[in-house]
Amino acid sequence: MKAVVLTEPKGPEHLQILEVDTPQPKPGEVRICLQTSALNRRDYWITLGKYPGMELPCIAGSDGAGIIEEVGSGVDPNLIGQEVVLYPARDWGESEARYGPNFRVLGMPDQGTFAEYICTPATDVYPKPKHLSWEQAAAVPLAGLTAWRSVVTHADVSLGDKVLVTGAGSGVSTFAILWCLNLGAEVYVTSSSKEKIDAAKLLGVNAGENYKDPECYKKLKTLSGGFNAVIDSAGGDALNSILDTLLPAGRYVFFGATLGNASKGLSMGKLFFNHTRIQGTTMGSNAEFGAMLNFLNEKKIVPVVDSILPLSEAIKAHKLMETFGHTGKIVLKNTL
């Protein structure tokens, strides 16, 4: 089969389309003929070698959708022909509170989805939502799941809540907006791009502010009256200003720290007097993945897809990821 292979951690330019062995399903596995895959920030960092536990050569990619074409022993042969989306990881573990010691995300060290075929445990495939195209289905897994665990499991967002989602435009933040809106929340956003704020408004958010404005979070607190929850991926020196926007019993949930650690410590008294909860999170379990897809199907939610390129243009797709210019997901079609 053909696959996008990284042999040197020196940037997207070193990705190559190579002929590799087609994987054969082991007991309990299915082989999927992938129709589409999608990029995440993780895939770009892997090309630079800036990811823990690097093992090369690798076939990256965590998001994928396709058709089951072969099954291993112990798997129901009636699954052959089913259209599915993939859980974007392996071995979450027994606890819903956290992943276990064998957990890893698809695509380095395990083979990823930037390929024509992939083998995966039968327990890690789920019916493709019928209202979604192949491109839309591939956009869901990793970003959708990360946002779901942030918004639903940890932030407990519900009808009438006011929520701030920072960094509008990224795959995860876009899903966080969609989940919050469909849960009946009032949503506000930040971004340094007017275009991304405008795109978020088209989805239904109330308002947005440029986070480069020193008064950004004061303005958002005034506009909203304060937030029940914040979904953040940046951290950095805005952290205390963001925490100041929370109402009593507010929840601050973060799944990344693109701006690093705050240079100033937290105002501990303010936090405990306001009963503020701070929660870190990443990815999500199989159970959460199933619940997320059920919600998506029930509400007929459609992911935001920024660009669709053939698999042969994987380098160009990673370059789009590099510039932060996209809104929503960048998708690859298995057209070579």
C-alpha cells in the first residue's frame, strides 16, 4: 500500500509517499480501507521531532474513516463492508478518570491513518455518522474527543451556562464551540484573528475579543457577566486574567499550554473563596468517544472542515497547519 512516511524529523518537507507492506489483521482486528484522514497539531510536531517517544520511520495520522474490508480471527465477518470512524488511540485503560500506562495516540509509534489501509482492534471502530461525508467524518475523532472530554466530562457544561473558548479556529476549539452551543450554552471566544472570530460568530457564538488586547478578558467579563466555564489551550501569562472571568464555582479546563507556564503564581485565596476548579485533560476514553458520536448523531452536528487535499499533497497540508491560518480541520482524501 501507499503511505505518508516520515524518515527524518526535519520538518514536513521530509514526508514521502512510499510503498509499504499492507497490514494484515491479527486476531480481534479489522482492516480498514481508509477513505479520508485528518491532521492534528500533533502530526506537525512529529515532523519536527518535537514529540515524546519519537520512533522513526513512522506513518502518522490519528483521524481516519473508511470501510472494513477484512477481519481477523474472532471478529464477526458481517462487519465487512461497514463504513466506520476510528477511535484515535490505543489502550485507554480501565479507569475513566485517566488513561493507563499503555495508552498511546494513533500514528507513531503505532501506524497512523495517513495511508491506504490500517488494522485496528474491532472494539476501536464505530459506525460512521450517516449525515456526514467521508471528509466530515474524518474530521471528528481526536479534536472532537479532546473537546468532548473538556466540555462535558470536566467542565460539566449545561443549558444556560456561559462559556469562554480561547483560541477560536483550531480543530479542538471549534469542536468545543459546537458541543457547547448544542448543549444550550452561551459561548464567547478569543482569537488574534478577526476572521476567526467572525467565523465563530457564524457558528452561533455571542461575541469574541482579540487576546492581544490587554483589556480582552475584562471586556469579555463585562459582556458576559462572567463565565461558568473556560475551555483553554494556551495558558501563559493570560492565565490569571482568564481565571478572573470565572463566576463562583467556575471551571477552568485546559488541554494544552501553547504559551507555556504563567510567570506569576495563582491567587490562591481568590480561588478557594470562589470554589474555582482547575482541571487538566487530554484525549478521552472509548466510552466518551461513543457518547460523543451519539450526541453528534442526535443533534446532526457537522464539523467545520477548512481544506480538503489529496493524500499526495500531505506536505502542503502540514504547511497549512504550520501557519495557523486554518479554521477547523484539514482533511486528506485517499486520492494519489
